[in-house]
Amino acid sequence: MLEMLNALNALSEDGSLLHMPPWVNPVLLLAIAASIGVHVLIIYIPFLTQIFGTTSMGVYDWWIVMLFSIPVILIDEVLKTTARFKNSIELKRRLNKLD
């Protein structure tokens, strides 16, 4: 799940998800949904759980997965904000040198 959410961060190298929402790339959303769907099948279909050696997950397990996955979006948003701030300072510095 963490990687699915991290894929959303890849929509823009330095743009926020608030300025470039996920639905601007419907193919990415479809790929994320398909990937999550395959994971759910592997986790809950008995035949596939035997092949892949997985067990079913309860609601509590999904909460734990999301607890560890969602922060990746928040961390990347902070990093992007910091990078934009540093880039704007650097741009102003270089433009002042030209004057």
C-alpha cells in the first residue's frame, strides 16, 4: 500500500498533490486500483493464499498498513515544500546577481 500511495507523489517532482490532484492521471489511478485489487485477491482467495503463502487480513491489520503508509504522502509533501522554498531563494539569489 505504501508504494501505491508513493506513486501518487510521483505525479510531480516538486508540485503538491493539492495543486496537481491524482485524477489528472487516470491511467495511474487505474494502475493503482488494479494493483490493490490483485493484492486483495492474493490475500483473500484461498487458492492464491496457498500459492503465495499469505493469510487474510482483518480490519485492524488494514489500519496498521494504512498507519504506516499514509505518512509517506505527508513526508513527501513536506520535502516538496522545502524544495520549492529553497529553489525560490536560489532563483532570487541568481537573479540578484544578474542585476
